[in-house]
Amino acid sequence: MAYSNQYSGTGVAMITPFKQNGETDFNRLSILTDKLISNGINYLVVLGTTAETPTLSKSEKSDVVSCVVDACGKRVPVMVGAGGNDTRSVVELVKAMKIPGVDSLLSVSPYYNKPTQEGIYQHFAAIAAVTELPVMLYNVPGRTSSNMTSDTLLRLAHDFTGTIMAVKEASGNFEQVMEVIRDRPDNFLVVSGDDSITLPMISAGGDGVVSVIGNAYPSLMSTLVDAALSGNYEIAREVHYRLFPMMKAIFKEGNPAGVKASMEIQGWIENVLRLPLIGATTHLYKEIAELDRQLS
């Protein structure tokens, strides 16, 4: 099955808006969903790291997915995060992920317990065995403390072509990325997990991005990616360097503190995070506000 038409381009790792009292703001989540789609985003990623998923209860997670699915109305694919470091628990979660409107899964490489490459392979093999939904793997050693090597990625890609359809790559190791791009099977996608390296990854043969900054600047980010994928690098570079200072700024104090500050400045959400995460400092908030003014 070909997934390239659905999951190449710009996906957004959606934030979870909260009210001042800490409750999930489903009205703003619905508005955000519509704005992202209206501004050229190709697919939505729900319950990723940017969503502050570890701080959401089981019922809140279900309600967040339902809210996005309803607001999306099947206009673009909806991908839902389903990962962890206990394979049995993740398998049960994936088996239960038969929700109308959920089109695919994003599954992070196991974190904290530092499995071997064979352990990582067996973890994802167990997931692939229990779902018919396409799965995008997520390699982010900066958070998991464990890199998924190109050999392991390619082994999974070739062994489970009917299920494992992509990798969100945030290792920053371009030799590894290029090895995967060179030797991947047909229709296996390699997308950037880091906004600032989206352009060089596409130039090396990658297929797009799962973006954080796209929450705040969906039109600009989708323009950058669309231009790069169509080979119009003059436009892609111009937009990239316009966004580049903001790409750096929003991660200075962690994710999603920076992008939530930017979104509040634009009037999209209230700047509320759940502990242990906290909002951007006054200094960073002012820097983001100035950068936003320059982008307006």
C-alpha cells in the first residue's frame, strides 16, 4: 500500500490547549484543528510529546482524540501517538486503537530502559503484529536515551512493509538518515522530527516533517515543505530562514513552552502548561513576541 500521498508533506504534532484552571480547552482544540487544516497542513498528529501527553489522564486522552477527529471531519489523516517502554502495555494500547477517524499511529522507540537494537526490533515487531493501521516509528535519542540505528530501522521497514510505513527521524545524525533514505523499501517515508533540519532532510530525499512550529505558523511551514518537495528551493530557503530564528527560540526552554507562548501572542490559546512543565520565562516570551512581530 502506498502511503506517500497521505503522509508526505507537513504533519503537525498538536499541542493540547488548557484553560487557566488547568482543564483541557476543547473549544480551542477544535478551532486549532480547523486552522491547521485550513492553512495547508497535510495530517494531524495527536498525543505526541508536544501534547504534554504524560500529564493527560486516560479519559482526557480519549476525549482529545475524539475532539480532533470530530473537528477534522476526515479532511486530512489523523495520527495518534501510541508508544511506551513496556511492550505488553503498548501492544494492548495499540490493539484497542480501533477508533473511527484514527488513520495511523506514531510509536516512539522505547525510552528510559535503554533496550538493545534487537529489543527495539522485537518491540516494534510485536506492535506490527497486532494492528492493521499504518505505523510511523519515532527515533528521538535526545528523549529516549537510545538510538534506533539505520540497520534496525531498515530491518523493520523491509520486514513489515504492510504496517510500518515511515520513521520520524530526530536523531540529527544525517549519515544515519541518508543510509535509511538510500536503502528503504518503496513507499517507506522518512520525515524530519525537528523543524530546523526539515529543509536539509528533504534535500537529501526525505518526505516532510512532523512539525512543532506548525502549530503557530502552519501556512509558512507548509509553504516551506511544499516548495522543497516540489524542488523550488529558492522559495523553501527564503521561508526557512524567515522561520529559523523562531524555530530556535521556541525550543530554548523546552517543548511546548515556546510554541504555546507564540500561540498565545497570536491569540490562539492561553499560555498554560501542566507541571512539571512551566511556561516560558519573561525574557524568552519577549524574544518570541519580537520574532512573531517580524513574521507578521
